[in-house]
Amino acid sequence: MTNLPQSIKKKLKSYINGLLGRKDEVGRDDQEPDSATICCGGAVHIAYRGLSDDRMYISYDRKWEEVRFFRQNSLRVFCAGCRQRIYSSEDTES
């Protein structure tokens, strides 16, 4: 999540956590961003690690709403237009 303003990073993490069914931290008053403000048009590529074979797989040209269907096992989300990493599950753990 480099080269993004801090406010966008917070909104993006909050949005992804909401999609994955996690609770936000107490005292957070950020609004959920819509897909137009998240990226270059809302289309993303989702990289995830397989559970049984521990290999990396990529699901191309997905929508933001589909991120919640992927497990948090090394989940990474990239913009489909500019290929910039916009979410990584390792960033939320630390």
C-alpha cells in the first residue's frame, strides 16, 4: 500500500475489513469509500495463496464486492488498470 495518501489507506482497510466481516476499531468514524474512489475504475486483480498446496493464484478482472469471497490467506489486491498494490492482508496483521 505504497504511494497512497494515509486517509485513502485507512478508508481502504476499513472497506476491506467490512467486506470480510471484521469489526472496525472502536472510535473509527471513516465512511466506506465507493469503488470509484478506491481505484482506477473498481476492477481489481486478486492474488491469494491456495490452502492445500500453498501456491499463489491470481483471479483477474474482479470487482471490489468479490473480495469478501476470498480467504485471508496471503490475500493481495491490485488495481487492474495501473497494477498498483492497494491491499495486502499482511499489512493489516502488523
